[in-house]
Amino acid sequence: MRHGVLIIIWLLTDLLLFIALYALAYFLRVGFIFSTDFPFDRFFIAITFVAPFWLIALIITRAFSLMRRQRHWRTGAYIGFCAILGTALFSLSYYFLFGIFFSRLLLVEAFFFTWFGLWLWHILFEKILRTQLHAHSVYPTLIVGVTRESGKLIALLQKEKNPLTPVAILDARGSKEKDIFGVPVKGKLDMLEHVLEEDRITHLIQCSNLEQSLNLLSACRQQGITYIVLPSVFGIVERDERVDRLEGQPVTTVSPKGPWWEWLFQ
């Protein structure tokens, strides 16, 4: 519920900020007056009409995903793409509603304002979102496997205040460790159902014990829990793997290293 409310707030603030940044571009170009040559009411009608379509495009890029890091350059690229799309939609809508839009400089200013302004806002709101969700353990997470990878993962999730909050650890063979970075080790996998119910687990991250994958996945499906597995469980340690589709079938791909631009066409 808390996550849903925060996402709605995020969507509404994005929508309002998009309109406000276009209004700022208008006044910087025309001056802080209501010009009769270029009426603000027409401008406002056009940008208000376009804003929901721009927001839908941004949603489709999964810019609001729980797993997405807003400061990553790919997120910035997605927002930049949507800023271009918003500028194009505004130009077309203004043309069809009122005639030719005469200020190309205004469009350039609006594009850069929406790109960088909204990217900065996304970075800021991500911190708000993570702080709120992490503080209230909205997504209690079970870690399976006591390994160096799982230790690094727990430390990273805690450091970044990720909404996925580790609350328990299980290991197929058991462990002498009582806790890892404050997260209790609660025993072997025979405790799985008890831990899932007791800690109200919403996400399970498998870090080892490959032979238990089907059992873990089955338990997650039965209880409506999100199942996540690290590539290292399958022996993939290169950290450059990605999920692709081969004729519609999801596959994990690890490509040989090459020029940075090749990933665009692979």
C-alpha cells in the first residue's frame, strides 16, 4: 500500500513538473508576461494535452521500476528519449490545434529542461522512496545461501537502503554464522515455509544451492512471492550478462567483450 501511494505521488509530480518546465521555457523565451502574439493559454492547453501521453511513454520504459537505479546513465537516456518524444508530441499537437509553432529555441529549451530537470527529480525521489520503504521493511526479503556473494549483496542492499530489506537467511547445508551484517541466519531450508510465513516474505533471493532452485521457485509461486536468482548460482560470474529474448523465449546472454556500442545491435 505504501509503495502504491508513493508511486502515485511520483507519477503526479512528474506530470506537474513536466508542465511546469514547459511553462518555464515559455516565460524565459517570451518574457514574464502574457504575450498576445503567442498566447499562453494556447501553449498551456497544448502541453496539458500532451503531458499524459508523455507520462505513458515514460512508464513504458519502466523508469519507475522498483529495481531501476535512477542515477544510472541508462535511466537518463530513457528520460531523454521521452523528452524528445514529448517535444515532438507538443509540436504536433500545437500545430493541429492552433497552427504553426514559431519558436524553435523554446522547443530546445523545453527539451533540455524536461530531460535534466526530470532526471534530477527522479534521483531525488528515488532516495525518498527507498528511505520510506526501507525504514518500514515494506518488502521483507529472504536470502538463500551463506556465501561471499550473499554477504556482499546484503551489505549493498543495506548501504543503498534498497526497498528489498533482508530479514532472514537460510542455507541448505546450515551455517555456523549466527547472522550476517545483522541479518539472522535461521537455519536450513527445512525452515523455509515457517520463515516465509513468520517474516511475511515478499521476495526471495537465491545466492547458492542450485539443486534447490525448483523447490524454491515452487514455494514462491504457491505463496505469491517474487523469486530472484543471482547469475553466480548458475556459474555466471562475468557480471556482464543480460536477459534477452530469442524468438520470444527469455534467455540469459553473456557476450564477448567488444566495442561499447555493439550491445545496441546484439
